Amino acid sequence: MVAIESTLNTVQHKRLTKIAVFGRILFVTIGAVLMAVALELFLIPNNILDGGITGVSIIISYLTDWRVGFILFILNLPFVYLGYKQIGKTFALATLYGIFVLSLTSVFLHNAYVVTDDLLLDTVFGGIILGTGVGIVIRAGGSLDGTEVLSILMSHKLPFSVGEVVMFFNFFIFTTAGFIFSWDRAMYSIITYYIASKVMDLVVEGFNESKSVWVISEQAEEIGNSIMARLGRGVTYLKGEGAFTGNDRAVIFCVITRLEESKLKSIVDEHDPAAFLAIGNISEVRGGRTKKKSIH
């Protein structure tokens, strides 16, 4: 027991290289600046909100005439501390730096020229730029809004998922916006939030969305050879056992892109129409021989 404790005490996280630290700082800076641009040049001048702490900050700014940047920084500080306690030091530092850059840029751009007064254009382009900025910061290991951290903590104590807690917060925020601003502004805010969330997912997961494929078939070798020959993808054969029959089962695992999904289905159907096929989304793929091979 003493030996185990001694080993655990000596285990430390590897330090990031200077290039990695510089890259993280650069991407957090770019993401935070983009979010500030979306807020100050598109959304705030037209009383359009985002969800979470950002939406609360815009409402408080409207009621008190305080700058949104100051309110954002103050309201997010407690969540940075929670993130440090629950997730880690690196996340907390990246988040604190990102929020600082966001707040500073927001104050700097407060009196900047508004790009357009068209509400639809403000909603669409504000959401796109906002989602891009938030997604870049998340990929760099930080966050620009403390709502997610609070939602994770609350989901541990309440019978609700993180997504359901976030949805409840945003429902309250957008409803409040309807009373304070107008109901059309609240509806535009919901559209902005939806666009931003989709763009954020696209940035975080990447444009080259990958899919994991599991195939269970008596003709596993033939299917695997066809996948390698016709798609240029490497496959892995696994050994499985049927729970009901106890018979050995051959399992194929491989990673493809969404554009190759239809072709793979046709390959499986050609060799074994009764094969078990499961396809799922993968947010990130690293290592291994997942790179597509040339097809001759």
C-alpha cells in the first residue's frame, strides 16, 4: 500500500512544450477575440443574446449601463475557480486567460462601428462568428462561459443531464429577454444560439467527421478484404462470442468518413445481407493506421 501511494505521488502530468503553450495561447486569443467581435459588432447593438453567462451579462448591461466586458469577467470568475477544482489547473488557466481577452476586447470594441442593422444578418453572422470563436477555445482546452461547468456540477446532484441543465438555464434567459427587450428579439436570440451551437460543434469535431464501423458476419474476411480493396481503409478483426449461442463470432472494426458510409453499406450487403452493422460518429481520431490508402 505504501509503495502504491509513493508511486502515485511521483506521477505528474507531462509539461507542455513551449510550442504547444504558444499554440494554445494563440488559439484561445483568436477565439476570444472572435467572440467579442460577434457580441459587440453584431449581437449587443441589436439586443440579441447568446445563452449562458453571456446572455445574463447582456441583460445586466442593458439594465445597468455597465459594459458587458466587465460583467462577463466578474460573473465568470467563480466558475473559473470551480473549473480549477473539478477539471484542472490547465483548463482553469486557459479559461481565465480567454475570459480576460474576451472582456478586454469587448470593452475596446464597445463603441466600434456596427456592421449592419439588418436583424437577420446580425443573427446569422453573429451566431457563426460566435460559434467559431467558442469552438476554437474549446479545442484549445479552455472555455468562455461558466454555464457548462456549473451544469456539470449540478448534474451530479440532480437527476438531469448536463444538456438538460443548460437547456433550463437558457430557457430562463431567453424568456427573461422576451420580457425585457421584446419577444422578436428573444426569438432571434434562440436562432443565434442554435447557429452558434452547430458551428461550435463543427469546429470542435472538425470538418472531416469520422465514423466507427462494427460488422459481425460469417463472411468477415471477405467483407474486410473488400473494404481494404475498394475503400482503401484498414480493418481490424476481433474475436467475439454470441451470448445466446456461445458460438465464436468474427467482428470487423474500421474507421471511415461520412462520404464513404453508403459505399461501405453496399459492400456489406453484397457479401452478407444478414450481417450485423453498427455505425457511430467519432469526434476525433488519433494514431493507428486510420489514414486512407491508395486504391489501385
